[in-house]
Amino acid sequence: MSVTISNSYLSAQINSKGAELFSLKNIRNNQEYIWEGDPKYWAKHSPVLFPIVGTLKNNSYFHENKEYKLPQHGLARNLDFEVIESSDSHVVFSLKATEETKKVYPFEFELQLTYTLSENKIEIKYTLINKDSVAIPFCIGGHPGFSLPKNFENYALEFEVHETLTSYVLENGLVSNTKFQINLEEKKLPLHYAVFENDALIMKALQSKEIIILDENKPLLKVNFKDFNNLGIWTKVGASFICIEPWLGYSDTINANGNILEKEGIQIVKENTKFECQFSIEIL
């Protein structure tokens, strides 16, 4: 099932499976901003990453001396969410723990995804409600893929501030100790497939909290991720999209010991409380 929300500027479509945004259009010219999901390159559009971001070492973790298995990016992106609130320009999806989810993530939780259109912007809010009697460890993140229909090298990313990017090399999906730096050109990162030949850029820390996609040096859209500490940037060589991924957490490091409570980047929500964070996509 899909849900459509709209206002006088934008229309958005969200699939109840994974509460995944799969279309964001400018109503005035019908321009689509979300990647089409061509399975030749990447069949997703904007998956929700929960309760892990990236890959676990051996696809497993330990909690209270018991081993659990989770695939890359967790379980939420493949499960059906329920619509619990909606209006013309706003919708809230909910995913609650079940006996099946507890086999791989042994906690009583509710994850809500809220999509709100406000003029030329869509705001995407995550709310994690701890319904358990213990603290819940988690990571969470977005993975929106933005359509780049022209030549890939026509585009660039403009960061909020001028900084030197530090990215960590992935080894079999895990964050290694090897890192490299990218010097921005007047706050800009020109897009070339060579940048992504070894997978995503993985940044544990970043001064910028906004990135603008430039189309032949003209602003196309802006992603604001002020609530997030970590960031991934990714594409597949030859594909016509770029992912700007706000994260709280990232893949296990190569030295990870498997204890979920000791995982780098792990977040904690205490019992009977909730955690909220959000990012936005603004059409320029």
C-alpha cells in the first residue's frame, strides 16, 4: 500500500512496506527528485535504517550473552508499517515489536515515521518509543537516493562550511582503521564515479549539517541533517543517483567485539521514554 501527501508545492508517495519514501515531485513541473529504484543498480529509493546502520561483523551481535542475527541496515526497511495518522500533507507510520522481530531484536518498541510537507520541504521524523523495562540500544538513519538524470559529472555537492572530509575505508562492509581525506573546492565536492569505486564515503564526524546538490552549479535541493552525527554518501558506478545518508551510527568496525552495548556509534533510549530526530529535504 502507498500513501500520497501533497500541498501546493510538492507531492510525496510513501510505501507502507518499510515506510519508504519513493516519490517526491515538484507539482508545478512534475520533476521527480527520488531515484526510480532500477534493480540493475539499486532497487531501493529511501529505506529506513533501523535498528542498525550498515553491516554487523558476521551479521550478528550479542546482548546479555545471547547471539542475534541482523542483515545489513536492520529489519525495518523490509517490514510493513501501519498508518496511524494522516492528513493531506502529513502522515505517520508505525512499526511495533512482534514475536518475530524479538527473535532478532529482543526489545519491546514502537518506531514511528512521520512525513510532513511544509511548502517546498519534506520533513522526515523518526520517533523510537521504548515500551520495554530495560534500556534499548539502537542505531537509526536515512538513505534517500536522489535522481540525477543528467551526466553524473554535471553535479556537485556543496557543504555548509568549508572543511576537509575524513572518510573511512570499508573492508567487507566493515569500517576499517584506514581513512583518507578529501579537500573540498570552495565547499564543493564535484561528483565523479571514481570517488565511489571503493563503496560509500563514511564520515564519523562532519562540521556541516546541510548539503546542497548542485546541477551545473545551480541549487537543486538541500538536505538538512542537524540531528545526526554521522553521514554516508554513496552511489553505484554508472547509476544516475546520489545518496546523502544522515546516520546515528554506522557499520561495525573491523575490531568490533560484537557486544551491542559497546558498538561504536550506538544510541540508547531509556525505558519508558522516547527518542526523536529528523532530517529534511528542501527543493530549491
